[in-house]
Amino acid sequence: MGSFSMFHWAIVLLIVVLVFGTRKLPNIGKDLGGAIKGFKDGVREGKDAVDEAKRP
């Protein structure tokens, strides 16, 4: 009951294509990938700053 079947995912994909169109999907993917990469870089920089602050 908690997971979706392939049929549900196909319907979701169809709705996304209808709403955004096929031309905007690659741009959305590129923007989302860039946002995730930026988030990971920010987390990494935060960990480095914490590690440096802990050093005596």
C-alpha cells in the first residue's frame, strides 16, 4: 500500500509531460542537478569549516 506500482509512475510521468512539455524537461533536469550539486558542495564546505574549528 505504501509503494507505487509502475502504472502509477507512468501516470505521474504523463502528467509531468503534459504540464511542462517535452522541451522544458531537460532544462528542469539540468537545473535540479545543479541545485543538488550546489547543496552537496555547501554541505561539504560546512563540514570542512566545522572540522577546522574543532582543531586546537
